[in-house]
Amino acid sequence: MLTKILSLTKQFISIPSIKENNKALHEVLDIAKGELSGFHIEEFEKDGIPSILVYKENKKLRNFKIILDAHLDVVPGNKEQYASVEKDGRLYARGAFDMKAAAAVELLVFKEVAQKVNYPLALQLVTDEEIGGFNGAKYQADEGVRAEFAIAGEGTDLKVKNEAKGVLWANLSIKGKTAHAAYLWQGSNAIRMMNQALNQLAKKFPEPQKPIWKTTLNLSTINSSNQTYNKVADDCTVGIDIRYIPKDTETIVSLLKKTLPSYVQLDIKVKEPAQFTSKNNVYLKKLQNAVKKSINKSASIIAGYGASDIRHFNRVGCDGVEFGPTGYGLHTDCEWVDINSLKEYYISLKRFLLDV
Ligand SMILES: [Zn+2]
């Protein structure tokens, strides 16, 4: 089995499936489709981004008990990274850890168990997770695809990641009144007003000095149209990036409004949901049990700072977690996946699908 996992992984890796190379996105998916003959392969495409949903039933299905989700796109790498190198029990390559090896495992496990289980099971393969998943996992959700429980094969060291922070991007703008710099009393300085507003924000969102499971705020950009020293700046805009924990999802915007002085105009650009599935979720517990039974490791629950396509399931009310192999260096020049963990991943996932 490991031989098959590695050979499929290497085929995926040999295709530079980055967002700039739309042809490669189709090619990498074609490799997967070639492996899945005999199954119902439903093809989706939005804004040129292809994705598939694979299941055994011969009619169009929308509601599944379990969906295994994987993305076959990668962030750009060095040229050498599109060839796999095996060394010291590791497979080095772009996408080895994030997440072509996990995709290969999911596909092969799906192939092995799909005919054996008596519930609707699907394999979802997408090609735009690295740029937000809007035309892949989110599009499929918009088209009505639902799971009681979804598993994304992002690398988690065989632990179960049940929550991740949400993202909020916004601009804060202040309009003041211009004047000659020698006659300040005739104007109203927008930069000075912004300074006061930012001090209020800093009190509410102090800058953490170490990893912390709290909502945080970053000051990202600052601009004023004024480019002249001897003028009172009459406008100022600051861009902020907030990473919020799941329990602040409903309150973060009102908290922001309450904290900011009324002269600040708040313009929200992006609000991406946090990821959350209760650790008491029955499927999550079954997944933990399956790992324990299969490889005798306890699959502890972890929270993550970065989100995955699972949030698109959560957005439509479906539970899900990230669960994947061991590795290191995602998005770096030195990305690898632990080869033994792929075996463990395979048998754990198989056990879960058969037991659930
Ligand atoms: Zn990933």
C-alpha cells in the first residue's frame, strides 16, 4: 500500500499546480480522476477553477455522512521541489506535506472502502485552497454539498484540529479638516485623531508576546492623502487584520465599533469565519478512537492559528476537522512529509470509515 501511496503522491507532486498555472490544476485533477474510474465523478468549475466530488452512488447526491476533503493546489516552490526526494524516512517536495501525500491517502482509502460502507461517502478534491477555497470547497457548499462530518487532510501530526481563528480585514478612516501648519487651531488633524483611536484599540487588543488563544489585532497599513509638511492632514486610513477565536465570531464587529470613537468610519473588507467543531462531536470522538485502535497513539485535540477549507463546511452548518500526517515546512523551501506517518494515516482513516 505504501508503494501505491508514494507513487500517486509523486505523480501529484510532479505537476506544478499553482494558481498561476490553470492548466496544471486540471492536469493534477486528471491524475486523480484516472485513479477513480468506476465511481461517479461529479465535476464542478467556477471562475476557471476545477474541483470534483466522487461517490459510488449512480445518481446526483448532495448529502453525505462523511466527506474526505483534500486540495491538490500548492503555493509556488523552487523548480527542484516539483521532483520528490526520499531521504531518511521523509519525502521532500512542494506539496508533500501540504497536502498531496494526504490527498493520495484519502483517495486510496476512499477507493478501498467506498464499496464496503453502507452510508453515503464522498471524496472532495479541490484546486484553490491556497487562495481561499472560494471556487472549490465553498462553491460546492453553495451548490448544496453537505456532510455530517468532513475531514480535511491538512497536516496535523495525526492529531485532530477542531478549531481555527477567523480573519477580519477592515479599513479605519478619519476625515479631519485641513489648515496651514502654522495655524493648527483652524484645522482638525486626522492623523492625531487616528492616534487616539489606535490607543483605544491597543488597550482592548494588547499585542501578544507569545502564542495565545485570544483574538488579536494587527495594524497593517497607514495612509494619508496629504503629502505636504506644512499642511494639517485632513484624512487618515489605517488597515487592520484581526484574527478572532471562534467564540468571538458574533461579537467581534460590535466590539470593534464600541471601542472606536464615533468619528472613525469602519469599512469591513473581509470577514472569514472561524473554524469550530465541538470536541464532544460524536464523529470526532470516533476518529480519536480509530486512531487509538489503529496505531495506538492518542489523537489529541489541537487548535490552529490558520484556517482550512473546513470553514466552508462550518459556514453551512456542517461539522469537520483537520486530520493529516506528520511533516514540516509547509510553504517553505524545505517541505517534507514523514513517510511512516502516511501508513499510519491510511490505516487510521480506513478504520474510522469502516467503524463510523
Ligand atoms: Zn493545505
